[in-house]
Amino acid sequence: MKLFTTWFYIGSLWFFVFGLVGCGDKSTSEETDETTAISDSAAQVAKENVAAAIKQIPPPSEIPALLQASGAEFEASLVNDLQKAEGYITNNTEAALNLGIYATDLGYVVIHDKTQQAIDYIQASRLLTDKLGITATFDDQLVAEFQENLDQKDTLVSIVDKALQNVDLYLRDNQRAPAAALILAGTFVEGMYISAGSIRKYPAEIPEDVKNATVLKLIDIIIRQKTTLRDVINSLEAIQRDEKAEAVLTGLKEMETIYEQLNLEEKIAENQGDLMVTETDLAALFDKVEEVRKTIVG
């Protein structure tokens, strides 16, 4: 079961539920910043790369309980502070990047049955969608439905499935490519951050054999995000960027360089049976993830 990709899936698709998928929905925000402007050709490239990244995500039926089954507890320190939400409505870049962060955090708290926190993260996300002007389908009825079904994961899966069906409609809207690229970047970074943090904060009292089996699965998932990282980078490169977006892109490229230096995918493909990847091996990658995440959330 894929813990990281499940959070990534939930986070990525929740921002579609938050109004991005509304066919014909146009931004009501009066702000026009440099991340909003994009040429038709660049928009097409951004759309294609966002779509490519989404294709890396597994079906919602694979919602896992990997950490729960192994005895790991919910780690509250891994989700972003809700008190910061008001500070993210200063411009569209801040709002889009951190919508991706909060949407992924929402998936994390839902998986761990943190009902009140899930509601709080909905409200924080809604604040950011208001800023972006993409709240057309995120109405009180949807919020109420979510609140009524927080303990029904199967129902949440069906909601996410419905959102996924609208992804293609959303991707046809060129004017949404910049927001999509930024939200996707935030979602990717937060999924990596929670996964890496789960490894670093893994309970010491868990039996060593259980811990090793779980951590190795998480490490394998993280290793295999290299392709998705490239799609996220391509998406950001295709849009006009302000200073904040440029800093995030630079950090993601540095993350990719670390992946290249580790050369783990090739070693695994060559079936080197004695290859045992550990947290120590990935320390530089984990540190870079934390750095990029701090750039986004402040």
C-alpha cells in the first residue's frame, strides 16, 4: 500500500473538489499577478505536465493504513499550522502553493480520523480558494456532506472519484494552468515532507522487524517519486513565476539533483540484491524536502 501516493492523491484531487474542476468557472479574484499571465503554448505544456504528474497517482481504493497497522501514531507536527492561513492570501502564488499544502494535510488527518482537524483544514483551504477565485463548486452543501461523512472513508473515496472524473474538464481551461502547477507543487512537497517526517519520527518502541519493513516501504515510495518530481518541475517551468515560485522551482531542481546523485533507481533496476537503502542514505534528500517546504509555508 502506498502511503505517500495516497496522501498525494487525496491532496491533488481535493483541490479539484475545491472548485478547480468547475467547467467554465472563471476566477473572481481582482488580482492579476505575474503568475497569472501565460501564453497559450505555455499553458498547453503546463496542462500536459500536470496531467502527467496526476497519472502517477494510484486509484483511491489503495487508501492505506500502513503506519496505523504498524503502530505508528499520528504526528501532529507534520501538518502545517492553520494559524498561517491568513498570511497566505497576500498573493496568488502564496495561496496556490499553500492550498496544495493544506489539501495534503487534509488527506493526512482524514486517514487518521482526526475529525475536527479535518474540518479546520477544510476551512483553511476554503480561505485560499476564495483568494484564488475558484470556489464555485465549494459551497456549503459540499462542506456539509464532507462533515457528515468524515468517518466514512468509502464515501470520501467516492467523492474523490467524482472529482477525478472532472480533471480533464479542468485541464482544458488554459487560464487555470498556473494555479494548477503551483498547487501541484505544494501538494508534492507536502506529501514528500509527511513521508520523510514519518520515517524520521518513527516510534522507537516499535519492534525492529516491523519498523524495518514499514520504513523500507516508505523509502521505496520516496525513491520512486523522481518521475513525478520531474513532471512538477516541468509544470512550473511552463508558467511565469514570481520570486516565491522561482525559489520553489530552484529547490525542486536541487532535490532532483540529489535524486540523480543517489542513483538509486538504476541500482534497483540492476537488481543489486545487496542494496539496502536507509534513512541515512536519504538524509540529504529529506533535508532538501524540509528546506523547500519551509520556503512555501514560511
